[in-house]
Amino acid sequence: MSTFGTTKPTNQAVLDFVKETAELTTPDQIFWVDGSEAEKDYLYDLAVKEGLLIKLNQEKRPGCYYGRSNPNDVARVEQLTFICTPRKEEVGPLNNWKSPEDMHAILNGLLKGAHKGRTMYVIPYLMGPAGSPLTKVGVEVTDSIMVVLNMRIMARVGAVAYGHLGDSNDFNRGTHSMLDINPERRYIAHFPHENAIISVGSNYGGNVLLGKKCLALRIGSFLGRNEGWMAEHMLLLCIESPEGKKNYVAAAFPSACGKTNFAMMIPPEKYQKAGWKITTLGDDIAWMRPGPDGRLWAINPENGYFGVAPGTNFKSNPNAMHSASRDTIFTNVALTEDLDVWWEGMDGEVPKKLTDWKGNPWTPESKEKAAHPNSRFTAPMRNNPALSDEVEAVSGVPIDAIIFGGRRATTMPLVMEAFSWSHGVYIGASMGSEMTAAAVGGMGQVRRDPMAMLPFAGYDMGEYFGHWLDMGKVLKNPPMIFNVNWFRKDSEGHFMWPGFGDNMRVLLWIIGRCNGTAKAVQSAVGRLPLAEDIDIEGLKDFGPEKLAECLKVCKDEWKNEVALQTELFLKLYKTLPKELVFERELLSARLS
């Protein structure tokens, strides 16, 4: 067995892990990834030579490449994602469980000889800035060049990881093999007590970039509960006033609720001229810990963006478009005749001829989408023109506000403030979004997604709520908690709030509440803005009456909302904290 790469570690635990994996999977050679530019050039050339990537038009997309995945492997597979703990009760009723013994037996059988005839790449990586007390080290072994190239963008890869690790045994052990990309041989397995992840049978990012959802959220949430910190599915942004005062916000939105757009928001022109700035710290994941000042401090553990392409354009998210302008890998979008990329919702005219995401000819008359609805771009965060200069701060940034939000046509007001930390946890725990017409259950039904963590909490959700409550008890100065709803509709089914950059207007009230400069009025469900505290000057066809409708609280709708929350709470009744039951009863009393 031959070896390649220049950064073979001296850490014995890493060497032992790689040796044990190689003895099981029997690769022809081992490639020790070092994160260098020379290595990047070599791997991209190799991927092109092997037909895995197409080099895009370098005048239009410098440093960019294009790839396609197997049509059966285009998204995360929740039904094949397992949390493996000694006791089933640890994972709760909302996760899939297998015992570590049973799952290791299955996976060892699939991995035996799985890398024969292949190269096994060893990727050392950091989740978080080097030197941060919240940063974690991972080592992923994989037989996929695509995983290596994407991980080089999404994490801090190479010698920096070994330097952070030193002689410690404290690193996540990740094993990945594509096998034959067969859905019947596909498992995404997490072993929290072992700090290990094994993924087989897939080559899709969310299943195989093991630093992302697997370590950063599922394993991370388990570690955070045990170690006294939080791993959350949240964006991070900084809003800076004309006077230079900075406030920091973490926000959790379920899918299709504008999370990335909010993280990369560009203020309306009037606020830019006045000197307001918004910078992005992270678009997807936040790791947060109590600081010595009693506040909650956060880092973004990632190094890039794994964004959904369709619908992204220079109106919805110009900073995302700039981020994907260079040194980016595009997956399952469409290809133009001059080797550029295209997807539905992109700016400009629809091309007359394309090659679709399956490699077939496509025209505007074609019945199928040119780009897969979950097609992606993997882009370095350094490309974001609004990237915060504090993104590498080892201590992180202090969070002033936590925002929850879902897609609701009725009931939820445009914005409301929680009465307390406990009430805020209740708001996050009961968060949900209405399904689209294509979703199981039909349009209008609410799918609960607590804290946007339903697919990602690595242990029992009831205990996860308890950890949130416990964190509030150790924070002397906890963030204020809010809920927003950009998607309220009028009687004719039209969205009332303009959204996008105008969400800044709501954010200013939120920050004003944190700074003690904005007023609020009590309602049964939370504190609401006074009409004059939301600036609507300059909004087209949006007056005080429409704002009042966006902020309206209908008690009958809220009584129905409380009843709808029962289904989730009943599933978690064994471990549901009594504080949340109490908050629900208080809400019912206020409504009546």
C-alpha cells in the first residue's frame, strides 16, 4: 500500500485510526491531505481527468468547476440517518436508532474491502477558527475526490488541524465510502459516545461532508449538552449603527424561510446612506458558549457556504451570487453551451439551449427542470463581500438577540418578543412552517421544526429543550429572544410584508429592544412593536393599515395554534421540561 501527501501526522491516535480503517477497507493507496494549493491543483486536474468534474469557463467563472451526482443521490436521507447509542431512550422518539453493536456489524460488513482499487484520502480539518476554545478537530477518511475538494472549501483543512490537535486523542473519527451509490446500502450513522461518524453509499454533500450537519450539529449538540455549550442550526450576523455600535444576532429558520438571504442581507439604500452596515458571520451553523461576562458567545464553525442554487439571484441574495463567482464547485445545476452554469430563478433570459443536471439536452420547452431543485454551490466564505472581519475571532462574538421564524400565512405576527428566556425557549420549541402543496399532508398544515433542529438534534428533543433552559440559568445576561414571520398573507393570498432587504426594518426594532431604545406593547403571545417603531417610509403600497394587519394577534387562531402544538409535545411527554408545559398553560390562560 503506497502513501501520498506531505502532512502525515505524528499524532499516534490519528495514525492508529487511519491504520485500522485501512486494514478494514484495503485501499490501494493512502493520500494524506495537506490543504496546500499545489494539492488543490493536482486534485482538480485528477477529477477532470477522471470525468468527475468539468472545468467551467474560466473568464466567467475563475477557479470554478461543475459536477453531477447520481440521480438517486441528490439530498440528505433522514430515513437512513441513525443515532447509535447504548440506550434507545437517549435518542428520543424523533430520531432513528440502532445500537452501536448492531450498526457497527452492518457497516463493517459493507466497509470490508470497500476501498480496494481506490485511493483512501485522509482529511484533517478544523470546525472553527484555529485557537478557539470552541473549535473541534475532525479526521475524515474517504474514497471520494469530491469530498476532499468540497471539504477543502467548507472547513479549515490540513496542517492547521494537526497543530490544533497536538498530541490529544480528542478528535472526531469520520469514515466515508461511496460503495456503489446504492440507496439500499446507504447509511449515515452517528456514534455520539465514540465521537465518530460512518457514512456509506452516498456522495451527496449533506451525507458525506462529515464536518457539516453530522459533526457540527448531530454530534455537536450531544457534545454541547455534555460540555456546557450549544450547537445550533443558526445564521450569525452583525448589524453596525452609523455611530459604530455593533449588535450580534443568531437566527434559526426552517428550510425555505430565507435563512441565507437574512444572513447576507443588504440594507435598503436609505439605511446604507445613513451609515448602517450588515456583515455575515455564518449562514447555517452557530456554536455558542457562556462567556466570563455572563453573555452567550458564538462562532461559525464553517469556512464556506453550501448553498441551494435555484432561486438565488442578484435580487434575492447578491452576496451569495458574489460568493459563488469564483473558486466554487457547482453540483447538479445546468450547463450552458459556453461552459457557464444556470438554474431556475437566475438573473437574465432563459438560455435557448442547456445541458440539464442529468447530462441531457434541455430547452425552455422541456418538461423537467434544468437544474435539480436541491442543486448546490460550494463557495469559500472569503468570497462574500459582506463577510465580517470578526469571523476568525477565537472568542467569537457576543449574541444580543436570538430570532426564530417560520413560514406562516396566518397567526404569527410579523415580529414579537418573548417575555423571558423560558418563554423564548417555548417559542422555539413550538416553531413550525406550513407545508407547500407538494408536501406530504397538503398545503397549509404546519410541520413542527423545533429551533429548526428536528433533523439535527443528536439526542432526545425533550432533553434538548432542557439543555436550552439550563443554559439560560447560567447566563447572567442572556440574549433576548424574538420570533419573526415574513410570510403572512392577506385575504387574497398575497404576501403582505416585502421581505428581503426590507427585513432590516424589523431587525432595527429588535436591536432597539436589545439596546433599550425601542418601545413595545404587551399582547397575549408576546411583546409587539408600537406602530411607529417599524419604519415603513418608502415602502410601496404598504401603509399603517397593512402593518397593523401584519402585527395582528387573533386569539381564535392562537387557541388553534396551542391545540396544534399538542401532537409534538405528546411525543416528547416523557422528557418534556415542565417549564414548557407551564409556558403553554400560561399562554392558554392569557388567550382566554
